[in-house]
Amino acid sequence: MTDLSSRRLASLRAILMQSDAELRAHLPEYFLTYYKHLNILRNPARIEHVFQKGREMHDYLEAEGKDVLDLGAGFGIEALLVAIYGARKVIATEIDHDMVAVGTYLAKAIDPPVEHFESRYGDGIGMEFPNASFDGVMANCVISHVRDLEGFLREAHRLLRATPLRFAGNVEARDVYSGAADVVVRREPPDDTPFGARLRRLVAELRPAGLVVLGAGALPLATAADRRAFVAAAAAELPGALANQRHSADAIAIACARDTLRDLPDLTSDNALPRWLAEVAGVPVRDLAGRRHLAVDVDSPLDLLLLEAARGAPALPLLGDAEARPVRARLAALRGVARDPSAEIMVAGRTSAADLRWLERGTRSRTRALIEERGLRTASAGAMLGRPNRRAPHSILGELLDRDGPESLGRHIAALADGALLDSRVLLAHRLGAKSRLVNLISAAICGLALFFGASLISYFPKPVLGGMLLYLGLSFLVDWLIDARRSLPLLDYLLVWVILFIIASVGFLEGIAAGIFIAAILFVISYSRLNVVKSTLDGSIYHSKVDRPKIHRDMLHEHGSEIFIMSLQGFIFFGTVQNVLERHPMVASFCDAPETHLGATVAVLRPR
């Protein structure tokens, strides 16, 4: 890096470190909202992360001394960084005029100004540039938002010079296919066509020698070396395959794809593809299970928050602060448990042996694992291959909750650990009787659609379907709590459930919950105050400490030992039980009223256990 580049980076860093008032003087409010949402403004670590991503983009495009076009540049910071790191000319295009103005301002505000950078309006489809104007094209997190994907890619290809394709897009186009000669991003219609049929049709159409199949949201933490490994495996001369995980593949490279996939059946999902290749097609399948970061994929909004602080994570849309704040707080609490050598953390759900090894090495707490990986994940694959599992898959934790009731979840977890990571999708699949990974995919898809399109998406679902689902879940909860709970709950607790239901139905939900908490607290005080918290009573004449004392002290204790009153307690001491202690043992009450310390006074010793 040259001194000039270092000066410009320092100047851009200083701009991003300015106060809100200083930024508002030159930039629109949306700029502050966006970058504060990404936790970048006045955050040196996140700023350096952005700079590093710009450096990676520059290196991937081999942009040194080259001309680069950024389609959908946003505020233009990534394109500006590519220019700072050494590109000859960078043009950033965007359809938002305010964003275009921000890019222009930043290029001029940096000291010294970045004169070989230009921010201008453009929609990515009909660009006013001659053919072969650029050596590389950037389109970061843009492809999924383009209305005409084929036209967009055709325009990018027209603008590229006669050099090997250097197209830096979002996850689908760039992150896995590093070094590939051709990149195809295919948008399939959302119909009932099985995954196997789609892939078989694509192979027949393209006739590739090698192929890398990538699932949506896959490999957000993949490095350049990981991507090259997949491309090299697909380019091999002998049949073979490489997956990120053998039993739950999100990405798989297939060599000799034309012949290997000719007889591919109508698999319903990509997770069964490695197993079909190995068990039916006879193709050797390797995996990269040792690279734990390749097991991470984006299935739900929670995954976005987990990736938020991960090294090497791409820029991803995040939840709003109101929704994300409680989740971040719980994640921080779990990290605190993991750092405590005296604490114990429980992991329940789909957990691999590599995950357990990492927990043992990467955390200081003790780990309790409840593994439910293999049955729920491979049942559908086995059925499609004609080798169904010997028994229907079930969740161990789900069976426990079926026996003791859903309300026992917190009690079971508190008895086992100080913190827990639970895969709730496994419990959902168990609860609904699902036997395949399709439930996880559907629930993740619904969460993703709600994240990007909002609650208005619900209006497209048939009302009878939604009503029936809500009615089924509501009736199942009523059966659990009003019928099945009678076998596991004491009579007073069972009657309290009916009282809460009556108040909710007649007054309101919040009133019912508040009344339930209030009545439960009263019942707890009454029931616990009836318990005898005094385990045993002793005095100093029969109970001695283990301290070695001089003879004169032993004689005094022997003479006055009966005046020492010792009470061994059990359970919890609070206002409801301490009164019971005072009433049953007047000596303690008299000691509390006149706590003298000279020899001859009554001494009371409480020994809680």
C-alpha cells in the first residue's frame, strides 16, 4: 500500500468517526441510519472490517491499474475503497440520487481527493458506456434485487473487456465460484419441481464438465481458499464430489457432471445429493467437515445476528435494533457463561462431533450436549434412496416435554446448566410430527420472507389455511394445559390454569397473565411457609467446631456450651418462612431482640444448607 493510499484511508476513517452532528452537516439522515444500523460509525473495529472487505474486493478483481464498474454501489464506499487501493478508474452507479451525491461528496472530502473515482446515476440494465469499457464489474448484494437478472448480467458482460470474466457479485455469483471460467445464476420459478429435476435439466442444458451446486444462504464465511477448493474439485478429470458437509450439504462440487448426474432421480432437496452420489452412483464423496466455518449458513434472521461479529462475514441485512437488542443481550449472557470455568452450558439439537471438539477447546465452561442430529436430518434422504430409517425420528427433548409438559422446559434446563443453546426447529418438527428437514427449510423461508417483505406477506396466504393452523395450535395448547396437565400438576396449580384462562377470555390477555403471576406468587408464599425449614437443632454441649483451642477456651465452652443454640436450616429463608422459625424457636427470637456478645448471653447460630 502506498503512502497516498494510507493517507486517504486515514481521512475516510476520520470521516466515519465524526459525530452525528458533523455528519448531518454534509450527509443525508439515511446515511447515518444505515451505517449506525450496521454499527460502523465511530466503531474502529467495524471500520477496519469494511476497509478489509474493500481490499478483498480489489484483490479479487485484480483491479490494480484497471478500470472497474460498480453496479448498485449504494453510498459508494466499497467502490471508493477499490479506487483507493489502486484501481486506475472506478465508476460507481446507483439508482438513488441521494446515494450518488454521497459518493461524490466522500470522494471530494477525502484528503487528498480521490479524483479517479466517479459516482453517477445508473440502473444496471441500459448503461451509457461503450462496449468493453471495464476490466471488472462489482455488484455486491445486488443480484437478488434486480428486476431483470438476465438483462443485468448481459449488460455486465457487454461492458467487460476481452479478459477472463471478473464479476464480483453477492453470494450466489462470487463467494463459491472463485476462479471459475463461467458463472451461471439461474432464477427458477417457485413451483413444485423437485430439486433433482431442476439440476438434471440444468446439466442437460449447459452440459458442464464440472459443476458447483450452491444452496441459498450457503457458505457466508467461505474464504478464497475454500472457494478455490470447490472449483478445483469440480474441474477434476475423474468422477468425484466435494461437499462442505456430507450429511447436510449446502454446497457440493461435482466432477464429470454430465455423466454423473445423467440418471439423477427427483430428489426433493440438495441435502440428499451427496448420499445419492456415494450410495447409488458410486462416486467418491469427500467433505470439508474439518473447516467448521463452512457449516454456517443463513437460514433465519437469528443467523444474521450470529454472523454479525464473525470475522470474514459479508455485509448482510440485519434486524431492527428493537428486535435485535434482546437477542444480542442473551447472546452476550451466553458468551459470559462460556467464559466461566465454574459454569455449565448445554447444547441441544443438531450438533456434530466437530462442534463438540470446538466447544471443548474454545470455551472455558463445561459442556453438556444433547445430540439429535442424524435422525431428523437424514430421514427424508434415506426414504428417497429407498433406504428409510428403521424407526421414525423423534426429538429426545421433545419426548421429555411431551411427558412433563411444555412448562417443564425451563425447569429441566435450569437443573442441567447455567445457559443453553437449543435448536427450537427440532422441537417444532417433533411437535408437528414432521419427519424431514423440509420443515426447517419451510420455517426458515417463512422467517426470511417476513424479514424482507414484512407482515403484508400474510395477506397472500389463504385465510382458511392460516385459520386452520392457528386453530390446530390453539386446540393443542388447550389439550396440553387443560386436560393432559391434570396428570402432572398439583391441584392448586391446575386450578390456577383455569383461572388464568377465564380471566384472559373474559377480561384480556395481559390482565390474565398479571393475575396468574400474582396468584402464583401468593400460592408459593403460602405453600412454602408451611414447610419446616429447620432441619435440626443442637447446642454447644454436643456439637463442637474443628478448631484447635487452648485448654482454658475448651473449659469455658464445656461449661457454657448449652447456652449456644445451633439451628441447621434447609430450603430458602424469606419473609414467609422466617416467621415460622421465630414462632417455633423463641430462643432465636429473644436473641434477635437482644443480640449481646459477652459470655453468658444466649448465642444462636443459624447453619443454612
